[in-house]
Amino acid sequence: MKARELIRLPDPREKVRAELREVVRDVFGKPHVFFRLRLTGWSFPHRGLEPFMAVGDVVSRTVILDRDGLGANGYFDEPLPRADRVSFGYGNIINWDFDLKIDPQRVPRLDRFKLPREVVDPFGHPQIG
């Protein structure tokens, strides 16, 4: 077979989309601020090992998979770096790398004036209220 005879199929990872938002989630009865990175356009099957996401050298605190496995929500309690790749895996093994641009400076921020006083905000924004 010659190289000119090879057929390249489209890379299905190009259909993966990312949405990054700042959200509040309950952790042991106390509200916490997180960056939530939602990935869609791929199948994220439930497995015995814990799923994770990584952006640069920052690893998610937890990942919650949609019941149907068609979306994954990664929650980060550390500031995210600007990046061109998101990694997803289980346990400590990266299964997939997705070429996705992450720019935390463009994330809509929560209005700290509307958050409860007891909120845990790891991003160091002052709580005024």
C-alpha cells in the first residue's frame, strides 16, 4: 500500500465542546465556588475508576458524568491556566486529550454581593455584603 492510498477519517474529537462557568456547589453542607468545565459531544462512559479532567497542570476536584454519559462536568477549586487542551481520564490515566481553548479571563463571574456570607471562595475574591 502507498501513502497516497491512505484515507484519513475525520477526528471525532473535533465535535467536543467546552463551556466554562463559575458556579456554586454544596460541599458537606457549605456552599463553595468552583470553575465548572462542561464537556459535550463525546461519550464519557461510567467506569469503576473515578473520572478526572486536567487543564494544564490543574486537576479537577471532582467530575460528575451525565447519566447518559454524553456530558461531563469537571469542578475545579484552583484557578485555571489559559490552555489549548483539556485532558480527560479515569483513575490516574488520561484517556483522551481534546484540543479546546480555555481562557479563564473570559468566564462570566458570579456576583459576590449576591453570594451567602458563608460561601467558600478559593479564588480569593473578597466577600462583601
